[in-house]
Amino acid sequence: MASCECGVCLEQYDNCERRPRCLSCGHTLCSACVAAALSRNTDGLVCPFCRLPHASPATAPEDIPINFTVASLLGDAIRTTSTPRAQALLAEIKLEACDLTATHLSACNTFIARLQDFQRRVSETRKIQEMQFTALQTLVQQHRRVLDDLVQVDTHLRDVLERGLEQRNVLEAAQARINACASLLEVTTAHEEGRGRVSSLVEWRKEAQQLLQSQVVVAAKQLERVSGVALHSVIEHNMAEVSAAMHDEGSHTRRLIREVARRSQVLGSGVWGVSDSEGRPRCACLTLTAQRVYMAALQEGRPPHYSHTIPYEDVRGLVDETCQRLFLEFSWEGQVRGRVCIRLLNVAARARQFLLLCSGEQGPSYRNTRLLEVEGRGQPGERVWGGDYQNNDGSGGVALPGLTRGPLHSHSVIAGLVAGFCYGDEHHKPAHFVIYTKDSPVVYEECPLGRVEEGLEVVRAAAALSDPTAATISNCGIIVSI
């Protein structure tokens, strides 16, 4: 219970020398006892009850906050002239109020202590971050200097090499003339002409020798080793933490992809699906957007350095075979214009081939193929034509091994319909496809493959180009929902 007397000197609090003052620990002393405690402890004020140091510096009692609750109760006691019973009731209420205030004060002091501890940890972490930032800045500056040197040397090298090729051509021509000489005079004349070129050739050789002795590549390799160790360490640490978390919580590929994509942002590195079947390394770039993974067509080789990787088969296994979605990325004039998302309508052989040429799983893909033409421009049933993965001019596009056109199906022509080439013999350009940009109520398509769900405006913009062959499918692949 709270008291109206100082717990040290047992004197009644007042508004002068015995004014109640509250320490940061929550205990209350009178001004006289605070002054005595300050005179005894040169290192700071310590609570005589709990031995905790006062949180803020204090050199005089006035530096300690007044416990206004107790002071107010004292004022009420002085003014009260009621009966002993009323005074007892008043004292009880005051004590309850003091207890409540003390409880809140104690909680406040607890949070202040925790905040002060957190402030200390923030300060220490900040210092470490500043040190690391300075070190990384120095490393980046070194990389920038080395990169600038490499660019300068590369430019100089191109010039010297070009002049060297010219020198070689001149010398080869001179040698041919000497070999063709039929008289001593002709040989002497050709030889004298060669003497005139000696000085420029000697200067070029000196310049070439200086270039070959340049230490810029050595410096770059040394810096590359230092940075490479750090970058590889970050990637290995990220993947180890992800693997440990997945092991503890149970394997969940969708969560794994999201977590790897999140951690890859630390380095600004890419995420790749990797495949190494039969000793043939291949990889596919993964792009995470909202709840979708756009997995680009497989390409030969391994992913770039400092990439986060996931087995391709794990990602591919997330595809819903009953609702397969693909994407085509359109570009022209050196810019990516957007993605076209397509949902397959069936699992027929031709649709299967379209999927394989989007994913590149059998080798070839639609990546870097151009549009071939626009049929019925501006008319109902307008459509863009593409898909020559072989010759890129409309003359190629044979079926993938083991795949044929398959049975035909009638489908009304609507904007966004994707269809296969269904004319001619069974093996004639079956990899070609069309995308309709306008409805045609009176026409039916016999080889429907899929329908555009997003990005039809990109196809229409490509169809509006004066030269549709300027538009290319810069990328393609499979969409995986996660």
C-alpha cells in the first residue's frame, strides 16, 4: 500500500523540504532524503529500497520529478476537517489511487528500461552496419575503378588490334608482290617500299607489347576472387537457411520458391530452374510476380554466376495439367512491350507441341522468333501469324519428333483465340500458330490451341505495326501459380 510518509526518514511528506519525489524505479522519497542520497553517492542516485540507479542524471532534488499524486493527497489531508470515519475512507481511497499510479509508473519504468536496452542494441547494430557499408563502398569503388580501366583498355585494344590487322594485310600484300617479282629491280623496289613501313610497324609492336603487359586483368581477377567469395557465401547461406526451414516445416515447393525469390533480392540476383538430365546442363529463368511464377523457356548452359537455383523438375511439377497456362513476351523497337498469357483449351497433340515450344523442354522454342504477317488487317477475324522456330521467315516450323497435328475441332473465332496451322499435309509447318485479334461470327477455327487471358492489347499493338515482322517473341515459357 502507498504511504503518505517518506519510507526512509518516516517523516510526513509536505510541499517544502519533504516534498515527495518519484525515482525511475517507482519508489518515492522526500526531497531531504534525495539530497542526502545525492551527497553520499557521487556516481549517481541509487534507490535505497531496490538499489536500482535512477535512469536520468540528477545533481539536486529538483532534478527528480515530483509525485503529484502523493502531493495532491497531502493537500487534501490538510484541508480535510471531516470525521475520523470520513478521514479513514479518504485515506483508503488515496492509498488505492497511489497504488494505481505506482502500478502504471512501474510499467512505464519497465518499458523505459526495455527501450533503453533496445536503443543500445540499435546503436551497436548501426555501428556494425556503418562499418560494413563503408567496407562495401570501398569494394564497390575498387570495382568501379577496375571496370573503368577495363573499358579503357578494351577500347584501346580494339584500336590496336584493328591497326594490327591492317598492318598484316599490308605485309601480306607486300610479300605477294615480292614473290611475284621477276627481276632484281622489281625486288629491290618492293624491298625499299617495305623499309618505309618498318617504323610504323615497330611503333605498333611497342604499343601492342605495352597492352599485353597491362596488369588490369590481374587486378580484376584479384578483386573478383574477393567479391566472389562474399557473394557465394551469401547465396550458400540463403539456400542453407531456406533448406533448413523447409526441412523443419516439411517440404513445400511453393513456399520454397517464394522464400528463395525473396532472399535473392538481397543480391539483386536471379532465380533459375536448373536441369542436368543426361549430362546436358540447361536452365530457365524464374520471375515471381504476385502469386505467379513465369518460368522462361529452357536454354542451354548453366545460370549466370551468383544465381539462386531450384531444380527445374520441382517447379514444373507444380503445373496443373488440367489448366495449363503459357506466356509469350512481345518486343519491338528494342523494348519489351508486354506479356501475353494463354490458357490451353485442350491436351491434343498440337496443343502439346505448342506447350513444348513455349517451354523449350525438347530443345527448340519460340524465343527470338518474329511475327510473320497479319492476315485480314482491320477486318473481322484479323489475326497475327508466327511460330517459325527454324528459319524465322515462314519457310520452316516442322513438327517436333513424335508429334503430329492430331484431330481437328471446330471453335468459333473470337478475339484472343490461339490456333495452330491446319492446312497442307501433316508435316507442313505444324509449329506455326495464329492469334486472333478480332471476332469473326461466321468463321470457325479447326485447330484451336488456347485463348488469351491477359495481354491481348499487346497482340493488337503488334498487329497495328506497319511491318509486323519487326515484332519478336523475345521470351516465352510456362506460368506456374503459387
